[in-house]
Amino acid sequence: MTTRAAENSRVNKKPLPRCGNGDSSTGRVGAVGQITETLRRQIFDGTLTPGQRLVEAKLTKSLSVSRGPLREALHRLAVEGIVTIQPNKGASVTIATRQEVSEMFAVREMLEGRAARLVAKRAFEPDVGKQLELLLNTEISSIHLPDDPLDFMQSNQHMHDTLLTLSGSAILGRMMTQTRFPQLRAAFFRSFTAEIFEQSKRDHVAVLKAILAGHEDDAETLMRQHVHNTARQVLTLPAEYFADS
């Protein structure tokens, strides 16, 4: 486990507000939200891995919470698709087959390409242009592979999320949440070599330059190629990360 993942693990073990029968509904909702976020972080940073069972007895003890709020949190994560709940088997971190991941990336390629095209249409709007310039400068200045790959995971997500926001399409944003496999993110970014990292940065710079220039076709094509390259890299992860291993 990397230093960042270890730190996250320690933070995630901090006791959360216990919600008993005497607590208000507001307190219960707050507790459920905190439990949900804690488990989501543990899945994102690789503390909880694809296919791992989420045993209620262990989680209530490690998080210092009661079963009711924990179950609600697990159901929320199931709606997001990052946790799977099966009758008589309980909950586990969602694990997908290679084919499912490949198909989802094909959909994501279209969605992110469309988002890049929409942002390129707005590139000459002052506020949009400023945000794009900031993104481009950040990508150009961070050319070296960080000590903790999870740092790049966060900055990479910020870049893609910002473009989705700037596209102005709420529908694209909602659809994108259904085409992500966050449970694979930590493993994927930890597998990065300096060469893969630098290529990803070059992809980002090329996409952003095309968008800033207002070149809609180029922006869409470059983004789709970038997502396609990412899919190929994700699919080379060890078999243990896929359901058909």
C-alpha cells in the first residue's frame, strides 16, 4: 500500500457518529452520508479491492457505527454501481468482467469525445477560456510522475470532470457516472510507468490545445483516442481485478 493509501486507511478508521434509536432523522442521514463517503474513499484508494466482501460485523466495528446506517450506506453505493448486494451473500465491492469494462469504455469514449467537442464550441467565452488555460498550464507544469500515483489520479479526475462541467451538459455528466469503474482506479494508476504517465500528459495537452483553439473535430478525435488508450491500459491489469479471472 502506498503512503497515501496508508494515510487514507488510518483516516477512514476514525470513529464515525453512532446513530442509535434516540437520534434524530437528521443525525441518521448525516451518519449515513459519512459512512458512504468513507467506504467510497476506501474503494477509490484501493483499501477495499474489487470483489472483496463487505462484512457488516467487521465494518460496524472498524467504523464504530451501527448496522442500520451502514446498510443504508451500502445501498447508496449499490445504486452508484461500485458495490454489489446479493441475497443471502451480502455486499461486496463490484467486480466486472473484462468484456464489461471494455464495453463501458467504448461508451465513455463517445461521451467524453462529445464533451470535448461541446467545450471547444465554448472556448472563446471568457470564463471558459480562463479555466481551460489554467488546466493547460497545470498539465504542462506537471510532467514528472509523482511519488504517489494517487496524486495523479486526483488531478486526472479533476481535468476530466472540469471538461464535463464546461460542456454545459448535465445529461453527459449523469451518463458518465455510469461508465466509470472507480474500484479499478487505484490499481490502474499504481500500474503507471513514467512512459505511460508522460503519454497521458501529452494526450491531455493535445486535447486542451485543440479545445482552446476551437477545433471541435480535433478535440473530439483526440479525446476519444485518449480514452481508447486508457481502456487498453486498464484491460492489461492482472486477472484478479476482473470477474472472469
